[in-house]
Amino acid sequence: MFYRPEDGHGLPHNPFNAIITPRPIGWISTRGSQGDNIAPYSFFNGVAYTPPQVVFSSTEEKDSLSNLRETGVFAVNIVEYAMRDQMNVSSGSYPPQTDEFMLAGIAKAECETIDCPRVGDAPATLECRVHQIVPLLGSANFLTIGEVTGIHLRDDCLVDGRFDVTRFQPLARLGYRDYSVVTEVFEMLRPGQK
């Protein structure tokens, strides 16, 4: 099968987001004049080491985006399998003043370098300052680039000086309503590495 996106695919469900998998989930927390907010974004990733930077994109004007524009800060909370139900509850469409932390029973803590809430028991949280919000093609697509200004690591996820993902089983987004969890990890050396 081949199709051009502008012509449509003719399938009952759009295959695009099922092709790019697995995708890490950035559980983005923000604070604004209408309160605290947390929502999952699967168009998320790290893009640079020095300084560390992340990106995520919103496919519509959401509370997270409004708060980013207002405050210039956000936190990326890493989602573990054990938090899948709370993450799912926080994905709903709620009025702007709704605190999804309270609604989903998510432990809330304060960030250190920014005025923003974070998931208190997340395996890791990246505190970020907005570097740029870039309008993308389409009527409501926006890419947010953030510089990481602080990093929280849960102590039980540190093993022999390494952040060990097998300690918390990261949750990943597939296509449609499908998710996956990391349960197996293997190591490979690049050519020339020892």
C-alpha cells in the first residue's frame, strides 16, 4: 500500500502514529493563573545534550500550551507502568481550572529551579524553561522546545551509578489505543567502543 497524506489513506484508522513507535510519553506538568495541570504527550523526546533540551508537540490549543505561554516553564515527568491509570485519567478533556493531579490521585511536589508542580514519585522529572514555541503546519500544531534546568531521579532507579529503566518499566505509546512497557533491556557497543 502507498498513499499520500493529502489524499487520505482509506483505512478505518490513521496509521501515521502507529508507524512511529514506540514513543516515550512526556507527562507535562504546568502551572498557570487557572491552576495546576498535567497531561501526557506522546510526541515527545530529548534532542540535545549540552545544554540538555527536550521537545514535545501539541496538536491543539490545550491548557498546557496556555500555561507555557503564560509562565515560560514546564516539567516533563517520566511515566512508569505502575502509573498508567493515573496518566490515562490525566489525558481527559477537562475545564481549564481542573487540577488533574487531584483528579487522578497523583502525588504532587514542587520543582526546584522553576515555579511548577511535578509528579512527586515519578522515576524522573525534567524541569524545563521554554526556549521556543514553534507553530507547525496545520491549524493547531505547536512544537515546544525546552531547556532542562533541573533533573529529579528517584533513588531506587539508580543502580551502580546508572539510571536503570528496568527498575520502573517505562510506558510507551504505540498507535491507536495501544501502549507498551519496557520489560527487557540489552546492551550493544558501537563499532570501536570498548
